[in-house]
Amino acid sequence: MREYNVAILGATGAVGTRLIEQLEKSSIPVKAVKLLASKRSAGKVLQFNGQDVVVEEATPESFDDVDIVLASAGGAASKKFLPEAVKRGAVAVDNTSAFRMDPEVPLVVPEVNEKAIYDHKGIIANPNCSTIQMVVALKPIEDVAGLKQVIVSTYQAGSGAGQTAIAELDHQAQQHLNGEKMTADIFPVKSAKKHYPLAYNLLPQIDVFEEDGSTHEEWKMVHETKKIMEGDMNSDAVKVNATCVRVPVVIGHGESVFFEVEDSSKLTPAKVKELMQNGAGITLQDDPDNQIYPQPINAEGSTQTFVGRIREDQENPGSYNMWVVSDNLLKGAAANTVQIAEKLVEHDLVRVPAEYYGK
Amino acid sequence: MREYNVAILGATGAVGTRLIEQLEKSSIPVKAVKLLASKRSAGKVLQFNGQDVVVEEATPESFDDVDIVLASAGGAASKKFLPEAVKRGAVAVDNTSAFRMDPEVPLVVPEVNEKAIYDHKGIIANPNCSTIQMVVALKPIEDVAGLKQVIVSTYQAGSGAGQTAIAELDHQAQQHLNGEKMTADIFPVKSAKKHYPLAYNLLPQIDVFEEDGSTHEEWKMVHETKKIMEGDMNSDAVKVNATCVRVPVVIGHGESVFFEVEDSSKLTPAKVKELMQNGAGITLQDDPDNQIYPQPINAEGSTQTFVGRIREDQENPGSYNMWVVSDNLLKGAAANTVQIAEKLVEHDLVRVPAEYYGK
């Protein structure tokens, strides 16, 4: 049995530490693991399967003899290092936005478009967290009735902005409880000019603004969904309208999803529930009588996408609402990344083709 | 000039204390104010215009010689006392859901359907908080282009569940920060069987569940909006699809509003912004380049409805998104209630007709 040398780029971050955990739990036969990070974090000691591993500073040479790279150190690091890794024969699964819309890079959620990995050129991209949980929930609907339009409003947890953002959210909450003025250095976007408190607040800005008034996070939900859905179905891409809002939750994104299908005769609320019950990667939590519905505090730590509050629009037959929650650091990031790597191993695709990315 | 005896029913609650403040600031010439509450709160001393006022237990006789009642003590108290008040010659503005859908009771947001107060029979209802701020923002659109459909997802503050709910949210946040397990006795609905923490969480349940799987809060947004809009426009009612979610914010509801208009030729994003700029009760906060958009922490204490993040749907010309925030205890409750009372005074409508409510 082939065993793999795996490198985790960005091993010390909120997603990085979860990449280590998910890799430990995965079906991938790991020969050795290499934990890479920026110079600042080098020397830190983390554990893999109970063994100490010293974090090393990432350099192009770090990827010599590496088979699989799992990357979550930011877009700039991925752009710099992943082509170097591929050149050295490694296959990289990237959790940043660096390569997602690159036509040479498959954008993959295994439950939705697993087959897209067959054509990889060394880099496979992991979609944005808010996109992943939505397409997992929409896939069984698309298969049965076809999707015409999706209108989504997100309720995104602070941990999406990284480890330091989690600390800032807690600090702001304590300031508020102490009757002090809340201070902000990270939210909504660290690199932005202005910062606002997230605790006890709502920030309708995730990532930077585009020309058309949407945020880049909203743009991602629209365009990544089309790329993932088209990749699988070869159909006209579904219309997507997204509004992304950061909420004072640490872990677990919520999404209020309205969808209109092509063929409304194929669905009833009971059928939608059945599809979710049997959907890959989905746990149905939909029992209003017993107040059962998805909640972030219950989703934390799970790699499932939780779906509930399924209703047909009384005035628009064929249109439905659902409420989708998932751990944004797991299925939204680390778990999906490792799952892609598992599929690469399963289908013996951990090999870089002659015409590799960037050649 | 006529002066008015004003009674506030439910004076000690989260909305009640704000009713006192809004009445102090109002244009209503107040002769005397009577503060009424349940037996439990009777004897408490509050202030009106710097004078001590002892809270009295509400009884039917409390309303003798009262001209205007402002009620926010819960639906049961309104059902019990308001017909008694009207019988005694008082006009009541009710902030509970008790009479909202009663065909004999106007449901009023002054910026939208002020004229509905002309036909009152002694009771005028104040709509649900989440409905008010939405219809304020939609009214200028309806007037210019006609509304076909609205799809709204709410982000509702904990204070909508009352004063004790605010304390519970703070307590849960402190538990979380102390590393303790969060406890819950109030959210999502005090009378419900199960309670869940709101701090660091999202609860897609506000009020009880209906037969069709929607919550009563969602039902209110659909049906109250139709009643308010139809009352004003005599047109076919707009289609409304609502998803209501409680978020860990103390004050200020956010709403992600998608709307489709009848005549898309009448609107552009610039035109929508202009309509909001000039709209009654609306403050436009829409400058992405400078990260200006509505936020609950900035809306707190204001009676305005704040609108921003205005965008046209790139794939559905004639459909737009906007982000609407308002202080749910002010425009969503106390301020709108007092504003209705001001209009009653302005148009000399503080008189009960011969065919009064319940006669």
C-alpha cells in the first residue's frame, strides 16, 4: 500500500490545527507529516497522532519529497508555494481563494462534483466555507428537480476571519459586559481601513467590496456555486443571489436559503425532507413540534451539514426555504480539504500529470 | 389647546420604559400620565418629565378619564384591558399582537399608511417590530415601481423577547467567556418546552410554530405587511416570504431584503438610493468605499430606519437587495406607537366613535 508524505501549510492557524485533526482521522495512509508555517510560527511544537512535530518555516524546498499538500496559510502563501510544490511532484489541495476560479483548477465538494478531481493538474481548490455547506444541501434538490434560482442570506461566524478574530470577538464581548466601549482591530476585514466591533453587532461586510456594490464573499458564493454546479451537471448554471453578514458567533455558519426549482412537480416539503435525510453529508434536523432545527452550538465539531426549517413558499409553489448550518472550520474548510485528499488517494490520483499547473 | 391624559400599560418593561421616553419627547400635550403594570410591578417609582410617578396595578377602572392608552404589556393584558379603556372613552394604541389582524383595527406605520387611522374604532395596532422597519424601507419603492415580491431574512435582537431576555443573553455570554456551560430559560420562546442559549448561537425560531412549518413571527411579517400595504395602496398585495432568526445582539434588528418590482424600468441602483435618501423615516447609509452600512450598534437609540448595501441583482434586472437596520424597541415598538398617538392628536382623532370596538 502506498503511503504518503503530507505537508500542512499554515499548520498553526484556526483551520490548520483542524487540518491536523482531520488528517489524523482520515483514511489516508500517512508516512510522515510536515507542518509548515510562516517564520513567526516556526519552532512551535504541535502533535500529530501523539507525536511531537516541530513547525518549520515554509520554503520552496520544504516540498521536496512531499506527496500531498493541504494549504490554508492565506492566498499569498498559496500563490507563492503551491506551484513550487507541484513542480516538485506534490498534489496540493488549497483552502484559500487563490486558485478557485482558475479554469485549470477543479473546485471541489466531494458530495457534489467529486469527478472534477480526475482532471487535476496538481492543484485542487477547496471552495469558500459559505459556498460548501450551501451546495451540499442543494445537490439533492438539483439532481431531482433542477435548480433555477437561489437567494441566500448568510449568518457567518467570526472564526471565518481566523484565530486572532476569535480572540477579538471574546474580548469585545467582555468589554461590553464590563460596560466598557468595545474596540476593534480585525473585523470586518483586517486589511480594511475601518474596523467595527462584531460582538453584539452585525457586520454586512465579509471581505472587500466589488465594483457592483457586492462584497467579494458574496461574489464567491455566486461564482463558486456556478463553477461547482456546472462542473457536475453540464446544465445552465443556477442563478445565485447572496447577502453575506458576519454575526457574533464563534463557530458555525447559518444560511437562510430560498430556492426555486425547474420542475416543481418533483417536490413536496415531505420529498425535500426525504432528500435531505438521504443526502450525502447531510443531517436532517427538522421537527418544529419538538423545536428541532440546526443551531451553530450543536454543529460545532461535526463535519456534517445540518438542514432544517424546510417549508414550501405558500405563494410560490415550487419555491422552498431551508435553514442550513455547518461548522465553518470543518466542512467549510479543513474537513472538505482532507476529504478531497482522501478521494485523491482512493482514486490513485496523487500524481502530477506531465502538463502540470504552471508549467 | 386640548391636553391629554395618557396611560402607559406595561410601563416597566423594555418597551414600556421607552414609551415613557418617547412620550416625553413627543409633540403630544400631556396633562397627566398614568403608569400601569401588573400587580408585581405596582408601587415601583418611575419618572415622567422629571416627576416621580408611582406605577399602579392595571384594572378596568384605571382607564376612567384616560384619553390615550399606549399598551405594551403582552397580548393577554391588551385583550383584557383595551376594550375596557375604549368603553370608557379612551383611544388605545396597542403594541401587542392581540388586535393586529382584526379587520376592525387599523394596523399602522405612519410613513406607510397614516390614513388608516381615520377609520379607527378606538383601537389602533402597532405592527410587529420586524415588519415595521421593512415596510418603512419598502414604501418608497412600492410608490414608484410597485412591489411584486419580497424575500426577507431577519437577524433579530434578543431584546425583542423583553427585559429578562436581555439579562439572560448577557448571563450566557459571561458563562461562555468563563468557560462554563451556557444555561437557558427564556430563548427562543419563554412559554416553549425547550430553551436554548442565544449567546454565540443562532435560533431560527421566533414565537411558536404554525401548521405549515413557519413560525408565528414569519407569519406576522407576511400577513402584517399585506395588511399595511393593501391598506395604503388598494393594489394586489405583495408576495412576502420571511425567515426569522434570533441573533446574539441586544438591540437592533437587521434584515436582508430581496425585492422584485412590477415595473423595473422605474428603478436603477442610483434611483433606489435616491428614494431612500428622501424616504420618510429613512436614513441612507450606503457608501461601500468608506465601509458605511447600517449596523445595530449605530442604530441603537435612534427612531430612524437605516438602509444600505443597495444592489441590483446582476442576473435578475428589476430585483434588488438591501440591508435594513432599526432599533427594534424604538421604531420597532415604542417610537412607532407614540408616533401613531401623535398623528391621532394632530388630526384630532382622540375620540371614540359611537360604533366603537367591541360594542
